[in-house]
Amino acid sequence: MKRAIPFLATLACLVALPRLAFASSSCREVSDIVGYEKCHRFGDGWAVERRLPIAIALQLPYVSFDPNGYDFDAVRKKGDPSLTFPGAALGANTFDAVGFGGRIEGFFLGPLYTGVSFGGAFGHQSFASVTAGGNVLSPSESFVNTTIISGGALLGVRVPLGWVSFRLEALFGGSSVSISQQSAVGGFTSSAGHGIIEPRAMIDVWATPTVTLSAYAGANVFDTKERSMGLVLEWHGRSFDGEFAFW
């Protein structure tokens, strides 16, 4: 029994040393005076409950729409009266554009999230000349003659499936379309806009526990010919948005 006591004491020290070393690794000296240390709480590097449930993303959208559903107002310069013409006069069934944007979202009530989305898309379209207010307006020859600005509020739900997530969301907002035209008296900018309620399906692939690359697609319920799709690169405040798997 007497021989066992030193052996047990030595074994206890060997077990305790790694734990003491691990505990001390969370602190570091911050001055030349011994004992002035800066320490981290247990779980600071991974505990999701201490991270903000928000995400910030860069979007790369592709947008297509039918201009026949718009009424355009053409203006030569600021302050001039507008000249109105229907989108059907352009003789085109599809305009498309690509661009960039962003989104910010935050989670509440588990998998539910809300946020904002905004972006712009740019393209060059071929369309017919139109007559408005006695002026013949022809398509601008510039590299970009169509600009689409859109944005609104997001509401969605996320289903975590390990390293892949599936989302259903909707964008509630509006869009504005501007096209560049030219005439004998100078250039005109014609614009139109309308509301958006756009349901979307989205798939996230987690590149790291805090970064996803996603693909989405959706259509405007007010005009199903107005569609969008794109890629999203997103940084998440919480690893896997707080949940790795649904089960």
C-alpha cells in the first residue's frame, strides 16, 4: 500500500499536467509584469450562442424580363417634361442583364431569417426605334444601354442538411429599368418600374463553417416573365448559422 501511494500521486500529476497546459493556453502575458494576462473564455472560438446570428453576402445576379409589361417615360435632361411610350413599341420580348449586389440577413426563431437585398444589373439590348412627342428615339450604341436597379426585404426559412443547406425565401420590393436612347436632338433616358414579390429557391454549399457559395432562382409573381438567378458568396456570423443538421 505504501508503494502504491507514490505511484498514484505520480499518475495524478501526469493526468493533470495536460489539462493545466490546456487551461493556461487560453491566457497570455500582456506586459513585463508577471501576472498581467489576457484570457479568453471557454468556447470563445466556437460557441455559436456568443456570435451574432447575421450574414453578409455578395450577389452576382442575372435578370431577364419582358419590356412589353412596362410603360416608359423618356426624358432628355433633368427638368424636361417626360415623353411616354409603351414597352410593346420596342419590339422586343426579352431584355437581360448581369450585375452585382449585396444582402444582409439575420436569423430569428431558429431557421427563420429576414433581411434586405439590393443590386444592379447592366446589359446591351437590341430594340426598335419609337416615336414619342414627335421625337424618334433609337437604341443607344453605348456598350451598356440597359440598367436595372432592384431591392427589397427578404423573408425566408433555411433547412440545414450538413454541408449543404436548402432555403425557400421571398423578396418583397421593387425594380426600376432604364434604357438609353438617342435622337436628332440628343440622348434620352427612358425609365419604368414596378413592384416585386419574388419567391426563390436557394442551395447553399458550405466551403467552411462560416462561408457559403450559393445558387438561387426566382420569378416575380406580378410578371412571371421577369426572372432572376445568380450566385451568392456569403459570410456567416455563426458556424452553419447555428445548426449543422435538421435531424
